[in-house]
Amino acid sequence: MKHVLSNLSVRDQAIVLLAHDGALRREEIVRVRVDDIDWHTHTITIRAEITKNHMPGTIVLSSPTWARLKEYIEEDRATLARTYDVDWNGPIFLSDSHRNPGRPITKWTVKDIFDRIRDEVHLPQLTPHKMRHLMLTELKKSGMDLLEVSRYGRHRRISSTEIYLHTDLSDLARDVNTAHRRLETFVAHMEEHDDDT
């Protein structure tokens, strides 16, 4: 993340951070609009029509993501909107290239951003979809109910969410050892009663 915050434009920082916070697909990133933002609650409504399976949702932005998104919208995006007569409430992320300035970016622009980061920091598995996996896994590890994680990820079925969740070996060992302690306590309790008789 240090590389992202040190080397990318504010727009690209906001894209990467938003991909994580919202567990967003590339298609959702490029179709989310300024008028989807709730400026008071720092949330964004993900409309059913922009999702893969037509499942709506609401995403919550972290403070770093909110700060960069707000800065981008109020500064760089505002300049593009004024210069190229762009809909102020339209798609959030606009192109600043010479070929199509002021036009909404495409999912290929998002892919290019992640490809560039991946090559520069030597993380071959880094993709927007990997950010989605990470966020849903973090939500589950933080104690969120699986159904709520599924809703946040805008999955139609919980089984789809389960595919995304990663349990590392330390988490697995901790959980299994907790189960073992229950059994060990039960056995110890049984042995004490056997000794008493």
C-alpha cells in the first residue's frame, strides 16, 4: 500500500482504495457515480444495474479512501468536468489522457493501473479481484456474520462468498486448538469423576 500512496495519482489511489473498501469488481468501479455517494455517512450505494448479478449494496469507506476520493472529486475531477463539460453527478472516475479527456474510464484502465502496480512491486497475484477477496476475508476475520459478508460482496448465494474467504494456517490452527481445548477440558472433567468413584 505504501507504493500506491507514494507513487500513484490521487485518482489512481482512490481507485485502488475503493476497490478494496468496497470489494468492488472492475465494472462496478467504472460505473459508480458521484450521485451514488452519501457525503454525510461516507458510503456509496452500489446500484443493482451496475453489478454482475444485479445485487445492490452499500459500501463503507475508510478514512484514507474517503480523503482521497473527496480530494479527487473536488480537484482533478472538477477541473476535467469544467473543461470538458462533464456531468457533475456522472461516473466518478474520468480519463485524463490526451486521447479521451473527461470521458469515463473503462474497466481496462482499472486493469492497467493494477498491472502497473503489480509489475512495479513484483506481486504477480495483485488484481482488482484479489482486493475483493482480501476485503471479504478481512470482514469475515473481523467477526462479521457470513450472510452479512455475502451481502457486502453483493453475492446472490453464500456459497459464492465462501469461495472467496481465505483462512491461513495460523487461523486454522488457532480455531482447531480452541476446539481441542473444549475436548481436553471435557476429557479432564470425565477423568476427575472417574477418579472420584
